[in-house]
Amino acid sequence: MNIILLGPPGAGKGTQAGKLVAERNMVQLSTGDMLREARTSGTEMGNKVAAVMDRGDLVTDEIVIGLIREKLEAGTDHGGFIFDGFPRTLAQADALGELLSEMGQTLDVVIELQVNDDVLVDRIVNRAAQAVAAGGTARADDNEESLKVRLMAYYKQTSPLIGYYHAKGDLKSIDGLGEIDQVAADIKGILG
């Protein structure tokens, strides 16, 4: 089973992907993780990623699709893939659909974690405060100002995917602000 977790920054996509990895033996394909891994891999693709990142440029869709292709080709001894943080744009969604089709795979469902922005901002600011209070460190972008910038980017670039996948009949939406276990149960209900 191949799924996309869709939702704004802080909606809990990474948390829920982690649960699916543990419970269903799925492989989480997080764009950020893949780029960091590729950068230090020494492979041809990794060297491309390192060169782009060292210049301070954004990694192209072509490179990200290449990294995803490598992961898809790496084997099928798992319960499927979770796309986390990808696609972010309509062009990336088209490219992912073409890649999956080319490789004889399908996208089974897109799960949108719906959130209220004000509650989300409060959640992230509180998460940062709790991390600091516990003697840890908060993510550098876990503050109200950064989150609002990230949310604006999400609504400009990524939210059109909601309509795109709805039109294709692939979209299921759940309340992303529930308790972690409730959100996980809602996802399980969708996946069967």
C-alpha cells in the first residue's frame, strides 16, 4: 500500500508516519531525510544533491523524483511507502503519479490531516516551550513567526493538492488535531 500524508507543517504527519512504520512495516519517504541521506551517500545522485545544497540552491523536482525512484527500486519487502512532505506541488504530484505508473505501482490513498491554523500555532509554540522546559532544544522553526511563514508557503504551494487528489478520488480527510492515538485510529480506519 502506498499513501501520501498531506497537511500543513506541525499537523503530525511525521508522528503518524512513524506509527505506520512500526505497525505496518511501511517505509517512510521523507524528502528531507532522503536529501540528507543522499548528500552523504557518495552515490552519483548523492553527489548531485550535495553540489546543489552546497551552492545554497533548492534541489530540483527531477532530483527528488530520482531519489524516490531509488527507494522504490530498493525492494518490496515491506508494507508499502508513506510519502511524507512530498509531493508539495501539482507538478510534483504529476511526476510522482508518472513514476509510480512506470514502475507498476499505484497510489492507494491520500490522507489529509485537517487542522485549525490558530490551534496548530498554539500547539507548535507549546511544543517548543515544553522541549526547552525539559532541558532539550526546540526546532529552530518552532516559533509563531516561522510557522506562519511555513503555513503561507503550504497554502500557496501544497494546498492545491487537496483539490487535485479529491478530483482523482484518492483523498480522505481526518481531524489532525485529535489525540495522537485517535488520529492513528482514524488513519487505520481508512487503510483497513
